[in-house]
Amino acid sequence: MLEQKTGNTSWVSGLLEWFQTHRRDLPWRRDFPRDPYKVWVSEIMLQQTKVEAVKPYYDSWMDRFPTLESLAAASEDDVLRQWQGLGYYSRARNLHEAVQEVVASYGGHVPEQKKDVLALKGVGDYTAGAILSIAYGMPEAAVDGNVLRVFARLYNIDGNILSSAVKKQITACVEQCIPRDQAGVFNEALMDFGALVCIPKHPRCGECPLAASCLARKAGREQELPVRITKKKVPVEPVTVVMVEQNRKWLLHRRPPKGLLASMWEFPNAAGSGHEGIQAVQHLLANLGLDIAVDPLPVHTLKHVFSHKIWHMTVYIGHVTDGILTNKEDWQWLPCEDYASVPWAGPHGKLTAL
Ligand code: SF4
């Protein structure tokens, strides 16, 4: 049934025509031919982040790392500092590692074989499809949530678009639709169409150039589709943060090199809330040789949402009552004026404003 429905590709020319006049002017689309490094950086930044938020980061990233080689040669601290504020820092780390691999194994040329691109760290099917089609004109699909939504509506597909079976079917359908000589243009047209016309909540069917071909519209189901069934609720974790001051400097900890917000700097903290959380931080610092007193009332609370969990952070001020810092490697005292010199672990960066 789905195969029958998805056999019709007559709307493709209408989409390309629409794109000619409605194409978004985005900083990463400005050169021709397109630079695979720039396509790559923009696609990684755009994961989980809105276009408007990405634009200034992309521009300053390209000022700092204009070429793949300049990024490969940078230190991880530099890369993380440049990424600071975009969140999901593993994207920056993976990109950094992957461009180093491209320099070491491919002489600085982003590979043109799909299997080689997919083998690069942090590059999945969507990003590989975008790089290969936009930079090299190869007929590869780039299927993200946007494209799944548009296709679910165009073809009135009522399966769960988050299931791998439906994703697979839609990907096959996209591949069938790609015009061989305009693969990159087609993929970008779909991105813009999904962002401007066939938008998530209230699709603009009245002004849609593809309305005559849209099966969901014909069936009056455009508001119901796509079907997205998510499985689990994101857990909430309480975190107690104690900002410890001594001689106008603040105590900071560098997170472990692997895992969430790896290698980034944070204020002393521990899981838990209230008295239990404060005691856990005091215990942590006692193991470093520092006894601290903590003010009883919190100075701030903060909620930070990751893709897989939420931190509810309660922030206190602490003062050293005895002892000296014994671990100099992962801990340091830093004056406020030097805050910009370290990459901050997401929400902790916001606390520097206190
Ligand atoms: S008619 Fe509406 S639902 Fe169908 S493709 Fe156009 S905007 Fe999307």
C-alpha cells in the first residue's frame, strides 16, 4: 500500500520551482561550489538547534576555523570555547576528531564514498546524505524529522515516524524522488519547505505549492500527521552546586574526559538536593583537603534540559574554613575576570553571571 502511494513523484518539479524563489539565504549556502567542510559544520550545528540560533555561531566559527585544516590543528579547549552556548558538546568533540581523521587519512579532502563519510565520528546517515548531495551532487537522501514530517503528509503515511520501519520506508521513497542532477538542491528545498510551509504544528496548506499532490490534505488529515509515538519520559535529577570563594577566586572542577560535558569546567557539585546535596559536596571537597561552610539559603535555582535527562540545580555559596587544595590537575582557583578562558560545562557557564 505504501509503495503504491509513494510511487507518485509528480510534486518534485513543483518543489524545485518553489525553492527557486523561496530559498533561504543562509550563511553556509553562500559559496559555489559548496565547500564540504562548511556543509558539514552547518549540519552538525543544526542538529538539535534552530537555524536562527546557529547563524551567529556559524559565522564566528568560520572566522576562527575557516578551513578544515585550521580546525584540525586547534586544541580541544579552543574548539569547546568556540562551541560554548550551542550545547550538546559531544558534537564539537566528534567534529574535531573527525576533521583530524580527514586530514590524517584523506589529505584534508572530505571523502566522497558514503561508507568513508559514515565512518567519521559523529556523522550519521542524515549528515552523510547532506554532505554528499549538497557538496558533491550525489543522489543521497538526507532524512531528518523535517523530511519525515513532509513525506508523512504528502503520502498520508500514518505509521509512527519514529519507528525504524517507517523511517526506512520514507528513506526509500525520498531516494526514489531525488532528481539525479539536482540532489543537493532537492534536499535543501525539502529542508526549506519543511521549515517555511509544511511546518510542524499548523502546516500552511493554503499557500502550499504541493497541495494538489498532498494525500494528507486530500484526506483532511494534515493536522493529525505525522504520528510520533515516543517511548519514555526523561528523568529529572536534582543537583546541588556550591560556588566556593577564597581570596576573590572561585573553585572549579574539570569534568572527566569521557561522558556528559566531558573535559569542561564546572563549580563543585553533587547529586541530590537540600541537606543531603550540601553534605555530598562537602564530603567531595573534604577528600581534596578542603573544609567548607555553606550558606544555608540557596542563591539561585536552574533547570537544564539534556536530550536524555533534566538537571534541577540548586546553587549555594560556600567558604573555605580550613585546609588547602591537594588535587591541582582537575581543580583550580580562578578569578572571575578569567572566566572566559575556560570552556564551561553548559549550565555552569550561566552561573558565572552570579
Ligand atoms: S498541503 Fe499542507 S500538509 Fe500537504 S504538503 Fe502542503 S503544507 Fe504540507
